[in-house]
Amino acid sequence: MKVIAVLISVVLVVSGCKQQVIKEKRYLNVDSLISSQIDYLSNAKASLTKEAAIGDKTSFSTKLLDSTSWSLELDVFRQLDLINRPTFRDAYVVTDRVKDAKSNLLIRSYEAQAGSPVPYLRLYYMESPLRLKRLEAFYQETNSLYSSQRKLAMYFEGDPGKPHLKSYSIEGDQKLMLSDSVHYTIQAKITL
């Protein structure tokens, strides 16, 4: 009887360890990064200056945003967190500490080896990923009604472990079924 109890305990401990290892196989907690930026920007009463262009039409705006507005504004970047879904957990090859040829930063790169909506995500940092300076990614989506693709970039400053968003950009194309493709860009700058 004691042997059975010991075996059951060992099985529970081993299966608990396996779940923990799976949970720890997160590449980058994008959702947490975005949530921390929303909290910081809304508490700092940051304003957003944005230039948006669709085709040949351009608009400019400057607004003071609250937490709900910041959440809506940065929601597009939350889509990148799908790299952590179980479906894509083993789909990426991760390389780290690659020197950026255009700056003094290092790069941690997540490159999809299978058909992921996020083919790549790159973190540019100084010395350690805690000193994040830039995030770049590509997102694509295709279904029977439309296809969409966009390059996303976020630029940070701040203390190690506490990056603060200073600007971001989005550039993409969208094509609806039976219509022309539309190109758009968004350039946003944050003022504290």
C-alpha cells in the first residue's frame, strides 16, 4: 500500500514538473509588456501625436489618452502574443545576442519555422533584454474575405527592466476580396 502511495506521489510530482516546463516556454510575454505600457502612459498623463496615411490621404492628431484609449491604441501589438499559444510553442527558432549591423544593439530574434501569423519578432536591446530599446515584428492574416499584413515597431527608453514606450509605427497592406489593395502607415510619438 505504501508503494502505491509513493508511486502516485512520484507521478503527480513528475506531471506537475512537465506542466511547469511547458508554462515556462514563453518566448516573450507581449501581453504583459503592453499592459505595463498602458499603465505607465495613463498614469504619466502622456499625450499621443499621430500621423496616419491611407493611400494618398494623411491625417494628424494630438490627444491626451486615458487607460481605455491607450488600450485601444496599442491593442494591435497584443496580436504578437500568439507566439506563446500552444499551437506555435515549438514553431520558432530563437537566436540571441546577435549584433545589429546598424547600431550598437544586440538582437534576440524569434523566427517561425512553420506557418505562423507572426513570421518573426525581434527584440533590440543593450547588454541585456532588460534594456529593451526596440521591438519589430511582422503580422499577416489571410482568409476567404481578405488578406492583411503589417510591420509593427515599438521604440523604448527608460531604466533596465522598465522600458517606456516613446514611439511606434505600423505599416501595412490590406486587400479585400474583389477590391484593390490599400497601403497604410501610422507614425506615433508619445510626449510625457
